[in-house]
Amino acid sequence: MTLDLLGASSYLWRIKHNISHHTYTNLAGGDDDIDLGLLGRLSPVQPRHRFHRVQQFYVWALYGFLIPKWHFVYDFKNVARGRIARSRFPRPRGWNLAELIGGKAVFFGWALVVPALFHPWWVVLLYYAGTSFVLGLVLSVVFQLAHCVEGADFPEPPPGTDRLSEPWAVHQVQTTVDFARKNRLLSWYVGGLNFQIEHHLFPRICHVHYPRIADIVEAACAEFGVRYTARESFLGAVSSHWRWLRHMGRPLVKNAELEGASL
């Protein structure tokens, strides 16, 4: 319920994160985390528009709107639709519904109403906008550095099937990238999410064990011929995400030429 007290539904988060993202990682239409709608293109199978050519410049500002969207739009929209990406779910009822509505009410109360009793309304909104923007940017970037970068796969099921060709564990490794694994300060700050491969394989294991687990996973991948990708630094991962955004914004013909040249 701590997530509800921060203004986001824990009921819907379990579906968005545990089902949509952890099951269908980087699968367009299945993984809601790679869906920016019309404004951005993160997967090769998503439609491209001309303005995506400059998305590597403007998309960072869009990331900052994640939190206000989550607070005011996303949860309500998903409850009304009864699905997240392609995953349908039972709409919250009883205690789950009370938890969702009560959490929103408590959050808006302590974050907006109570401060407005002591400060001008515009100051309250200004601080909410600033803190929300920073939080949205940090959250978005941390997650994007693990999946929407060079070296991460964006698989599609073979035509006429609903199954991917790779087993689940292999799919998780090849659609995910670790970064800055030796940066202990960053590992503490992001709660081990820079060890994203290990997080996807062992989500129930405490993240403090990920550094030691990573060596075992990497060795096992080398033994069985599974690609394991890790960026050395945080800035290297940010640069890789920028290049991926640029690549996804280029004309489709040019993308095909680049992919053919790399082969």
C-alpha cells in the first residue's frame, strides 16, 4: 500500500509490471513499458512518423510527465478499459477498489490539499510539478537503460503463432541489458535495477545479492551460447539509449540498410 500512498495503484502496478513487462519484455503490444503512443518509437515494429526523426532530443522531456500521467490519467484509464496492453484483468472490486480510491485521496490530500492550507496554490503546484518531473525522468531513464538500448532484442512471434521462439529465461536475458554493475553508489540508489537481467530472472531474490548472481548468470550464458549484454558505465548506457532513439527515428529504409550492413 506504500505505492498507493504515493498516488499510484499497487493493484494495477502488479499487472503492468509483473504480467505486462516481466512476461512480455520488449514485445510490442504486450509490454506496456515500451509504448509511448504516437509521441515516441521504441520498437522496430512500431509505426514511424516523420517527427520521430528528432525524438532523441525531445523524448527526455516527455519522460518527466510519467508521474502526473500516472497520478491523474493512467490508473483511471486502465480501470475503465479493463486491460493493460494486451493483458486483460478483472477490474478492482471491494478492498482493491477501496485501496485504489483511498490511496489516491490520501495522496492528493497530503501532497496538494494540506500544503495549500499553508502556502499559495501556485507554489504548491510549482513544487508538485518540479518534483514529479524529476521523479518521472529518473524512473523512466533507469527503466529505459535496461531495455531500449543497443544490444536488447525486440522479438516478435513467428507468423501465425502466439509463441516466441526462445524459452522464457533466454528471452529475458536477450531483451535486457545491465549497466554500471561496479558502481556501488548507483546500485544502492536504484535498488539494484542496474542489474536488470538478474532482476528479471530472479525477481523474488533481494537485490543486494545481484552482484554475485550476475557473475554466475553471465558464466552460464557464455556456456550455453546466450548473449549477455552489460554496459560498463551509466553514461555509456545513456548514450546507448540516445543512439537507439535516433536509430528508431530514422526512415525505415535507412534502418533496413543499417541492419543489413551490420549483418
